Amino acid sequence: MTDDSSSTAFRPDILAGKVAIVTGGGTGIGAGISRALAEHSAHLVLASRRRAHLEPMAEEVTRLGREALVTELDVRDSEGCEACVAAALDRFGRVDILINNAAGNFLTPADQLSERGWRAVVDIVLNGTFNMSQAVHAALRESGGGSIVNITTTYVGTGAPFMAHSGAAKAGVMNLTRSLAVEWGPEGIRVNAVAPGLVEDTEGARRLAESIGIVDDYRAAVPLGRLVRTDDVAAAVLFLCSDSASHITGHEITVDGGASIGGLFKQVGDRIDIVR
Ligand code: COA
């Protein structure tokens, strides 16, 4: 999506005056989300462990005419999360949107996963989402209600081999989404999730699918015939952050071209095959 593109269904000013924090906002899915939020007039707080990952996106946000604040943050550090929100308030005076996108993952059989490996992924994905949500809560309330969107995954619903750590952590995030939606709804804060399938051109795709050569088989099993694009995920996030979703909370939008609803069955010409 760009300013002069017709690919967005939303007015370019739907987030005018709003401030959004995006964790992991400089690369992959996070970059697509940051871009979409800025294209629709939000100012951005870009947070991740590596400043170098954020600077190019900050420049892009500035070129779009919005302001960008870059903050180095490991979401496992709850004090760091509080400092990130404090820096956002110091710079912009408000926070309206939090996108919990930062994640960590790698493929390992569960019986070989080290305790530190398990802890690293659960800490980033589940504890990190909680840390940032807790840190931003008061600011969202004071901005008159805000929106949190957590990036989950389709294998929360199905399970997936070699990703027990990530799947369990993301399943925790899904319940956290519902729990915070219920608890913070009366304060006007909405909490939702977006669950992408395999997203092309991302570190996740390289680490989790390309490295073991399953991309073509995966694509062949997607009813809509292609992998997810970062723009697809960003559009769902944008909708959930917009006033058009003002009565939606505690829910998840799946963005996977139908990959997770076909089950084991695949149409091959005029017959049905079992997905290998
Ligand atoms: N296979 C097996 N174990 C791995 C691993 C891999 N590819 N990568 C990390 N680990 C294990 C480490 O071996 C270590 O355990 P050990 O000390 O028992 O050996 C543990 O995980 C912590 O690793 P470390 O690199 O110290 O953690 P970190 O906090 O620096 O990194 C990770 C976090 C583990 C998530 C790392 O993979 C990472 O930084 N990834 C980049 C971001 C990412 O994953 N994006 C998501 C793509 S879907």
C-alpha cells in the first residue's frame, strides 16, 4: 500500500491524531503494519531489540508525513516496556494503539528443546505481550479508549510439529486477548488478534518453511492459491484499529487464504486427495 495506491479500502485519515506502538515494527509483518498505520495517518513508536532494524521504517514513516520515535526494547524486560510507553507519552502525549508483533521462533523437536530455548520463546511471545499490554494500559485508558492487536498464528488452533514452544505461547496470547478484552472493555479498550498463515518474504518464512523446503506444498494447499502478504495482515490490523471495528473485541481474524479450514482434504482436478 502506498499513499497513491487504490489497494486500501480505508480513508487515508482514519487514524489522524492517533499514536501507535508497534513491537518488532521494523521488519517483516511488523514493517507492513507500521507502514499501513502511517499511511492512514498514525504517528508511530517503533520498538525492537535492534535499532538498525527500525531506522529505515522510521525514515519511511517520516517520508509519509508522520512522526516516528525509535525505541530499543526487549519485550521480555517489563521495566523496558514501561520506559517505552513513557518515551511515547513524552514525545506524543498519548498512546492509542499497541500492536504486539514481536516474536521469536525456531524449529526443534519438543524432546530436544532446551529449557532455555522454551523459556526464550515463551518469554518473548507470551510474557512480552503481557508486559507491553500492562505497560500501555493506563495510557490507552487516558486516551479515551484504545486498541490492542496481538499477532498470533493459525497453528494455535491446530498444533504444529517442532513449534510446541511457539504454539503454546501464542495460544496463551489468544487467551490473554480474550481476558484483557473482558477486563478492559469497560474502560473502552479493545483487544483483538490477527492470525496469519505463512507470510512470504519474512524471517519466519525463511526459518520455518523455506529452510525445510515445504513452501511449494504449503502454497498448493491454500484454497486462495498464494501465501499471505504482509499487506494482507496489515489490512486486518488496520480494520481492528479503526472505528469501523469499534464494537469488536476479544476476537481473532485469520488471514491465511483459507489454509487452516480445509483440513486434510485437497481438491485435485475432479477428485479429492489427502494433503501430504
Ligand atoms: N534451534 C534450537 N535451539 C535454539 C535455536 C535454534 N534454531 N535458536 C535458539 N535456540 C536456543 C538456544 O540454543 C538457547 O538455549 P541453550 O542455551 O540451551 O542452547 C535458547 O534458545 C536461547 O537462545 P538465545 O539465542 O540465547 O536467545 P535470544 O534471546 O538471544 O534469542 C530466540 C531468542 C531464541 C527466539 C532467537 O531465535 C531469536 O532471536 N530469533 C530472532 C527473531 C525471530 O525468531 N523471529 C521470529 C521468526 S518467526
